[in-house]
Amino acid sequence: MDSFEWNKVFAAVIASVLLIMVVGIVSEIPFHQEQDKPAFTIEVAQEASAEAPVDTGPSFAELLAVADAGKGARQWNKCKACHTLQKDGAHKTGPNLYGIVGRTVAAIDEFRYSSALDAMGTAVWTYEMVDEWLANPQAMAKGSKMVLAVPKAGQRADLIAYLATFTDTPVPFPTPEVAEEVEEAAEEVADAATGN
């Protein structure tokens, strides 16, 4: 090969490398964008000072009083992969939830509950307890099979209102006034226990 042929080979190699570099740079242009702020933010609860009043929003009883069972049916779509609502219905990964409010925790003999729920003994599912469970099942019974939580209080109230329609013995919703009295009594008991 003479030098002219070698020049063609080197030119082809250099052109190929140059083409690959240009394609790489050009392909990043539509996708690579510097962000001024993160794509999403993670809300971290701030520690409130003792002097500042904390706005906790409406109470659970108030949310339940205005809950929409129709919206709860849409929330149920997340749950039905593991639970059923039919009377005497089959169990899936989770137990059948027909008549859950007013029922003893871990009461269905045909379903194998986690040891965390079995340890709750003779506790009875109340609306407040179901709300606490849906907010964070692992905090209530560490080691439970249920890991899905419903973090928004309004969505939990809607879902609980929907679940309340599936029972033979309806339990009335707590009224906001009674719920406040119960909360005040619980605070007094807690204060007495701590010596405050």
C-alpha cells in the first residue's frame, strides 16, 4: 500500500471517531437539562416549639362525618388485590374485610394472621383503630404482612366510610363532639400517668 491508501484509512478512522463523538454530544442535548431545584421534594416534619400552636386540621370524626363512600370505593381498588368484601367471602393475601368495624382483631379462624396481629389479643376494630392501621400498619403491628398505607387522612376516612357499608351490624360513626370528649379524657389519663 502506498501512502495515499494509508491516508484514506487514517482519514476513515478519524472520521469515524469524530462521527461517534458528535452523535454522542448531539444525542444528549434534548435530554440533559440542569435543574434549578430538585424534581421532587421530600417533606420533613419540623419540630414545633412549645409556644407555637399546632394546626392538626380536622379531627378524624369530622373527616368521617363528611367522608364520601364513592371516593372510598376508588381507594378500595388499591386494597382489593389482597382483600375481599363479600359476606363469607374468600381470603386472599389479607383477610376478608366484611364487617371489619366491631370485629375482634385476628378473629377469622380460617385466616392465618401474623404474630403481630395475634398478639393484639381481644382488641376490637373501631373506626379510629382502622384509621390508625391504614395510616401505618407497620407502626401499629410491626411484622404485619400489610405494608400498604394510606397516608392522607381524607382518603382514609373515605375508605373507612366505604368499608362501613359492608356489614350486617352497622356501627354508627363517632360524632365530633364525642370524639373530642374521648380525646380530652385520654389526654387527662395520659397526664395523670406521667404526673403532669
